[in-house]
Amino acid sequence: MRPPDRSPLGGPLASSSTTGNTAPRAASGPVSDATHPPLEDVPLSQRRLSRRGLVQLADQLSDRDQAIIETLAKLRLLQADQVRRLFFHDISTKAGSARVCRRSLQRLTECGLLRPLERQVGGRRAGSKGTVFATTAAGRRLVAYWAGLGDTSDRGMHEPGLPFVKHTLAISDLYVMLVEADRAGTLELLAFDAEPACWRSFTTPLGGSSILKPDALVRVAVGEYEHASFVEVDLGTEGRGALLRKTDAYIAYFESGREQARHGLFPRVVWITTTESRARVLDTLIASLPAGERRLFATTVTGDDAIWTLTGTIPGSPAGETR
């Protein structure tokens, strides 16, 4: 168990790809349709829907369909089982919820709004629950339409590499855990801003511009207290130099005062990693910082420990008791 320390900075506040075709040779007669694939041979995920078609499709979707698409657009990637945990938890059996979830994902894929990635994550036995989904260009245009942003241009998303997929899914899993904790009454999830919504631009002491790129910004409430955290999901792939550059970036942003001026506090920076040994590496690195800078940071491992750290709750204490 790694119970969290109370931070004076992030601690409680009073609640308040399309394949191109060779250009046809010039001819006196009309160009043959044989130079282009028939529409029905073009995958739905690569078709360009008209605005009217997009609106008509939106009218056919349920509230749950919309929530799935919007959440996927926000988090960028979700495994099928993460979708089940988020949106099909109210079905009485796990097998039943998995079956209904699978049908829904297949239908949204056939509509051209979602697409499964070529790779699965989770091992050979992961099966369909390990399938990773992303929104298509049409799906993201639909999200923009729902947000009142009009019809946007989107050139689509390339097939991401495995490190990106694993890291993004780890961030998504943190979101799923927090939603489940909210559902259980452990906390109230006020906000979860993933990349790039959580990024912060600021001016450096030398007058240059810089962008701080957390993995997420999390705001939760427990009882009468609200807690804000910049989150770094660490999978043990970065060396000491890269970690120190991150701490330097957070310290520079803290010293700029921009976050405090806008929001009244500076969120604590929480590193969430997968093992206790990696957490000790991060603890040692943070301990090497000056005392005034150390207090900006905390480390924890994923799971219940991460929830306790993000909420400042003492393990085993009555609900709402913090430290």
C-alpha cells in the first residue's frame, strides 16, 4: 500500500489511408468507371459522407452510441472490454454484456464510424475483448457536429505503433477505473481531460513559448474536498534523462504562475506506474529535487493505490477522510 501524502498544491480545496488510382489516359469519349472502384468496394471507414448523410446517420444513433463515439474520440483508443465496462455494465451477466457490446461495436463499425486496429493487445487469449477501436474520420466529423462545430475536415488516422497503443490504452484504463469508482460512490469524477485537451502552453523565463504535455488532467471530489492532478502514465520505457526533462517542464510551468492565476491552484503531478520497483525509481528521482520542487510530485502504482493518491484518501478510512 502506498497511502498518499497531503499536498499543499494539488491537495483538497473547498468544494466549490485511401489508395490512389492511376489517372486515366486522355480519351475522346467518357472515362470508364472501371478506373475507379465501385462505391460498394470502398470500405465504409474510407467513404466521405455528405453533410446530409452525416446528419441522417446521427439521427439513427442511440444515446449510448453517441456516448461511445464521443468517448472514443476523446480517449483516442479503447479496447472492446473497456467499452463494455463503461457502457454495458448494467447487463446482468458479463457474458451477456460482452455479447451486446460486441454487436454494438460491429454495428458502429459497419456504419463507418469506428474502426478496429489491425493488432490486438492483451495476449493470444485476449480474443474479441482485446480488439482495439478508434474513431474514423466520419466518426470524428460526427463528434464535431454534435459539439456544434459544423462540418470539419479530417484526413483520418494512420495505424499507430504498438508503444503508442499500449500507452494510450493505459490512459484509457485509468479513465475506466475512475468511472467505475464514481459509480461505486468512492469519488465523484468531475473531469478527465486526455491529450491534447490537457496540454498547457506558457511563456518560459527567457521569453520563449513552451507546451506542457501531461497524459491527462484529472479532477475528482471526495466529500467536501476537490483534488486536481496532472497525470503521467509511466510504462517503464523512459530513462532518467527523459524523466528529468518532464520534471523540469512541470517546474517551469509551476513557476510561470499561469495555472494558479487561471484556476486558483497548481494540480499535483502524479506519476502512475505498473510496478513497485518502477515507483521506487521515480521516488528516488523526485527525492533528488530541491524540497520546494519535490512537493509538486507524487508516485503510485496502478489500481487502488492510484485511486487513493488521486483522491488523497487514507486506505481503509471512512469515506471522505483524507490526509
